[in-house]
Amino acid sequence: MRKTLSVGLVLIFAVSAVAQEKETTKVTTKETTLPSGVDLLGPPLWSMQDAVPVPQGGLDLRLGFKWVTGSGPYNGGDSDDDFVIIPHLVWGFAQNWELAISNSAWVGDGGDVGPLQDGNYDSNLAILWRLADQNGWVPAIALQGAARIPTGDGSSGIDGELRLILTSDHDNGIRSHINAFAKTVNGNNDGSTRYVVDNIFDVYTDGDFPDNRHFQWGFVLGLDGPLCADGAVRWVADYVHRSSYHYGNANVNLLELGFEWKIADAHSLGMAALVGLDDNGDTPNAGAGLTYSYAIAR
């Protein structure tokens, strides 16, 4: 009887221990999978940001390259190619906070069409704050404040931008994004407006050049999703609608398509193609971007 009772007690304790171990494992898994681990490379590759900051203590070095071509009133209607190298440091300085610093360097002619409206060697500073994680159908929410500092050749004034970022994770691995931004432009920072005489037009060698639009706004709708089973390669697509960069031009519509590849734990590569959907002086005809990211610290 005592032997039977002892065996029964041992079995009860064994089953209880296994159940507790399974419950602990289940809770741990739930906690570790709540936040999304996918962080888009964002600018300078994309016009879109996601609501996922670099982890606290993390530091990324992102080397970006962009090529944009377009035609407009600034060069008599001829095509104008811009080649820009953009080094980018992104630091997770606190939980849910990210600081980004970049500096644009033109290595080709121009700088006066498309989304590259910052003067040569201007510095850009951005702070992203993730306000809330995703909760059911309510997306993750982040705010980003950014400023252009006129450290470049022929630049003046300081531009500021405030951006609302919404990101939703879906069961199929696809994420959806909405960005809405407003921007104030307080200086002249490209070749077409460097010689401004008044607030509307400046007479230059080839004719009239419109002044920068002092208040600009826009929104971005985007998606990204896995291209392989482990999610190391993801496709990215976004649509941009924004006000023109200069007075007198129509709104700008852009489409961006590409992919991001997490080559290893510390290495990522992104490629994007840009297509202009309008025919005006502020919309580029086409473009391409390449960004390599190295995680210095994680």
C-alpha cells in the first residue's frame, strides 16, 4: 500500500512539473513574439517609414545611394540626372526611441528634381518615438520629427517635418503602413532657388525658376511581406502622394518597388526602383536606390 501510494505521489509531482514547464514555455514564447522584429531601412532607400525603431542600444550604419532623373522647367525640358551618396547613422538611444543622422553628398549634376531637395552636404536629423504597440486591429503608432540643417553649399534656413506613422502586422506575414507628414520649408536649398530675389520667381540664365513651396504635405501608403519561408528577403511597395516642391507645379505622385534582404545578423541590403506617375517639373521620370546596412551594435 505504501509502495503504491509513493508511486502515485511521484507520478503526481512529475505530471505537475511537466505541466508547469509547458506553461512557462508558452508564456515566454508569447512575450517574445509580441513586438515586430522587422525594421524597414527607410530613408534614404524608401519614402516610407515603419513604426519599428532600432532596439535600445542598437547602432546601424546605412550607406545609401540614389539616382533620379527627370525633366522640367529648370533646365529647358532636358533630362537631368542626380547621383547622391547618403551615409546614415541610426541609434536606438532609449526604449522605443530612435535617432537618425544623415548627410547628402551629390556626386553628379543637378539636385533640383525629385525627392532630393536638400542642398549638397546638408545635414538631416530625425527622432522617431514609438508611442504604442499594435493592439488587435489598432496599428502600432509612432511619431517622427525631422530637420534639415543648412551645412551644405548654398543652403540656408532650417526645414522641419512632423510625420505620423502607422504599422500593422498581419497573420500572413504582410505588414501595412500609413505615413502622413507636414513640412515647413524656410530656406533655399537647391540649385533652382539659390538665387531667389523675391518670394515667387527669380530670373536666372534660362528663364523663370519657381520658389520653394514653404508649406508641404503628403502621405505614403505601403506594404511589405516575405519572399521566402524564413523571411530573410522581403518585398516592399509604396505609393507617395505629396504637394509639389515648388510653387506653380502640380502635386507629385510616385511609386516605389523593391526588396530588402537580411544577409546575416548584422548585414542587410535593400534595392528600390522609383517611377514618376506625373509629367511636371517636380516629379522625376524614374530613379533607383541602393542601401547597405551594417549593425555596429545590437
